[in-house]
Amino acid sequence: MAHLEEAGRAAYLAVLAPGADLDHRGTRLSQRLLGELLSALYDDPSDEVRIGTARFEGATFTSRAWFESVTFTGDANFHEATFTGTAEFRSATFASDAWFQKVTFADDAQFNAVTVASDARFSGAQFETAPQLGPLRCGGAVWLDGAVFGAPVTVEIAARTLSLERARWQSTAALRLRYAEVHLAGAVLKYPVSLAAESVPFLQGHLSEEVLGDRDPRVRVMALGGVDAAHLALTDVDLSKCRFAGVVHLDQLRLEGRTTFASPPTGWHRHGPVPQLWSRRRTLAEEHHWRAIAGPAPGQQPPTGGWEPGPYHPDRARTTGPETVVAVYRQLRKSLEDGKNEPDAADFYYGECEMRRHDATRPWGERSLLTVYWALSGYGLRASRALAWLAAAMIVTIAVMVLWGLPFSNPKPQITGRQVVAGQQITLTADTPHPAKPTGPWTRRVTTERSEKALRVVINSVVFRSSGQNLTTIGTYTEMASRLAEPVLLGLAVLAVRSRVKR
């Protein structure tokens, strides 16, 4: 259809019918002219305005552009259009794609209760003064890559995907979302921006979400690389697949509400000949990606072992390694600690130590020490593990004491001297002989009395005290070792409990 021209306007409007196509690329449309154009598309003012394919690429709307309650049955293309006045799209329906790429909204942009069946593309759009975008529901993706928001704005979107890569906020913003997988890589935040998941539909009863089907309404943040997190707050979002590598000021990110992270695989898994049961904790997607390829030789297709493979699986060179993940864990831990959330920060400390232990660039001695620390108490965070080792050490100590450490009887003092002539001074020496090592069959050594003595020795060792019992040489060294090791294990258990209840 030819461009609209003033000379042929009357004839053009006369042949328009509901559902007709519009082609006004590069034209200037005033409010009066646009009103006449839309009024020709229905017979009765109460009827719904229906437009087929609409092409307004490069068009300029010189005043208020009214598309309220309009249904676009085909593609609606406003690429590089300019709205100098209010852009009114309230309750509009787009049966196909909606194209608003590089559009300039100089005034308000009203997209309240808008429905887009497919994709809504606002890449490179400029919202100079618009205070709100949405509520908008989209059956596909909403593209706001490179969009610029010049004033404080509230964005309300329910969509399958929301791409905000390289978007720029020049003032504060509140993103209230549902369903979406959010991509924020490279976004520029100059002022505080909050991203929160809405638990209930927008405008209940007026904005049905049927276009999204039975999709999970949770909001999943997928990527934050390049974002300055000092101005970002996340509330009630799913971060189980979010990649944090490359985030600036990650230690200043605010995590509020029910923010979820990935978990290790459940059940038993075999790592070589040794079966493993992974400890329950919060983990990052980067750790999942690395563990999914760790183990086999380069070039082989490794089994994931229940870990989630990354986008570059199984390419080791492009997958984030432990040396990078350890820094991400450290910064997230600091973020929670600064927010006085010590218990949840403990999981990130565990992940930090895990990555340090597996980082092949670190000295062998440091990695060995971390391995011992992990095995004894889960880096001071697993009280059950430390208590299990303490119980095992006490049992071993009691067994050694009963079998070899306690003499059969306490030695009695002996007085020795030399017989001299009557009337001369006699010299006597009192001495206690060394406890004799118990002999005989083991069944004679395991008695209630000896077990009770051994238990007293062990309990005193746990609290770093001497039992005062007469012990054989083996028993003496065993007590010394237990007085060193068992209080340490008890301290690790107390430290683990403290880390979970610390305010």
C-alpha cells in the first residue's frame, strides 16, 4: 500500500476496512490524521479496532499517538519511529511480533495491559521520560538490549525471556517480573536498580497470563557479566543458572528475600573407585560447569556426574576454572557477611575453600592442608563430621587404653636401703616402679573397671586435662596424642555450630 499523502487521503480512507494493512514508513502523522485513519477501520465506535500488518518504520508521530485497545493481527513494525507526544498502546494486542527497535519515546510510553503473542522488540529504544513500562505480557521474548531509560521507571513484564544486555538506566528503576529468564550482561546501572519477582499476576482479572501457558512463574537471572553490582538489588529470584564471572563490585550486590542457588547432585556418585555423597549447600553455576568436565583427560567426553554442564561443555579452555570461581565465591560471601547474613555466607565460604582445594595453580602444601581441613570438619562448617571424627578418636583411645595403656594394678611405692652397723645413720630411698605393661589374653584386659578408667582418661583429654591415672608407656603417649587431637575436633564442631547460628 502506498504511503499516505494528503492529496489522496479521502480516497484512501474510503477503501479501508477492518483488518486492512497500513504502510506509513517515513511519514509524519498528526493526532488528527491518525484518529481519522483509525476511525475508518471500524463501523461502530464500540467495535474493536483491528489492523493487519502495520508498517511505521521511521514514521514521526507529531503529537499523541493513540493505539488504545487496537488489535494488530499481523506484524506491527515501528522501527526507528519517533513519538514526540504520548505513545498510547494501553490494552493493545499484538497477534504476532511487535517491533519497536530504536524507537524514541520523547514523552510517556503507555503499554499498560498490552499482550504480545510472540516477541516484543525494544532493542535500542529510548524512553526519555516514561515513568512506567507495562504491565506487559509476552508469549515469547522481550528484547530491551541497548535500551536507554532517562527517568525513574517501573518495568512490569511477564514473558518467557527478558533480554536487558547493554541496557542503560540513567536514573533509579524497579523491575517487577514474572516467568522471565533475565539476561543483564553488560547493563549500565548509574543509580540503584531493583529486580524482584512478583508472586501474583499483574492486574489480576484484567491481564490474563494464558499466553504464557503453564510455565513456571519464577524469575531466573541467567547472566550478570559486566554489570556494576554496587547499584543492583535482587529479590526472590532464582540464581541457580546465573553466571557471575565478570561482575564488577560483586561484593556489594544485595540479595533479598527467597533467593535460590543451585545445589550439588543428590544421592551417591562414583568418583573413580570411591563413592561420594555431596554435602548439601548453595553452589554457583560456574562450579557446576567446571565439575561437569573435571576428571577425564582433555579431548574425552566426560560424564557430568549429576552436575549441570555449561554453555561451552566440554571445552575446558572456555569453561570458568577454579581460580576464577574462588574469587566469585569470596565476593558473594562478603556481600552476605556485610548484610549480617553469616549463616548463608557459610555456604559460599565452603565453595571458596572447595575451589582453592581443586585449584592446581596453588602450592601442594596448601591444597593438602585444605584437604585435611575438609575431611575433618568440612572447612569448619560441618559439625556432624567433626563430631563423628571425635567419637571415632575417643573409641580408639579407649580401646588402646584398655588393651595396652592401663596397668593391671597400680604400682606400690617401694623403700630400698642398705643395712649398716648398729648406731650408724641409715639411708632409705622410696620409689614407685613404672607401671607394668598388661599381659595375658585380651579377654582378661577388657573389664568394666578398666573401661571406666579408660573413659575417664579420654574425657579428661577432650577438655585438655590430665587424668592423673597411672599409665604404661603406650598409654602415656596415647593420652598425649588425644589431649592434642580431641580438643581440636571438639573446637571444630563448636565452630561449625557457631557459623550456623551467628547473628
